[in-house]
Amino acid sequence: MHQVADGLYVGGIAAVSETAPLRDADIEVVVGLTHDPPAGGYPDPVRVIREPMVDGPRNEAPAFERAVEATRDALTSDERALVHCSAGASRSVAVAAAALTETTDRDLEAAFQRVVDRRPPADPHPALVRRAAGYLGYES
């Protein structure tokens, strides 16, 4: 799990398997993008918003949009949020970058760069980069 901006963290499913790191980071909201929850479930007392998404071009726009909106809403409510997918490299990176664009003065490219710089495993699928751009109105 890596902090990519004030109150915003990105990680893989392993990031939610233990309570201590979430507690230490004061995580209040977890946006889970995997189809299955972690083996041991999500720890208490975090609020979990599950928006299962597929990585790559088969990703559905409504799920992506709901995940970004949930992340954005947590950030604008001053809640500390963790966005996770399986590896914390693609889906969670794209959702976090889109939410960061909506909640800061960064454009999408700068938001992706920020997340990639702070989350070494980050390697968002090009289809998810396009999905983020479309969601934000960067493409027609």
C-alpha cells in the first residue's frame, strides 16, 4: 500500500488482509475493485465500497465511474481512502488518478504521473487510461 496523495492510498488485495496497516494509515474507506473480497474478508471498522471491475478493454464504464465517484466522495469528505485491485497496478491506479484529477488542480496526465511515481508497481492498462480520459471528458 502506497500513499499517492493526501488521504489517498493505492494497493493490492494484500493491503486489506491485515488491520494494522489500515489502522496505522487511518484508512476509513476501502474501494475494492476485485471480484472476490480478500480471503479473510475486510477488516473492521473500515467502510467498504465494492465495485468489481475487469482489467483491460473489457472494463465496463458504469463500474469504473462508480469507483471513481466513491473515491472522490471519500476524499471530498476528508476521509482517508484506499483503492485496491488484485495487484494495485492497473485498475486501482486508473481509478485513483481519475479521482485525483477531480479533487485537485492536476490534469489527468499529471495525476497518473503522481500515482505511478508513488506506487512502484503501477502499470495501468492503456484501456483503463482511455476509460479515465473518457470519464473526465478528455476525449469525445
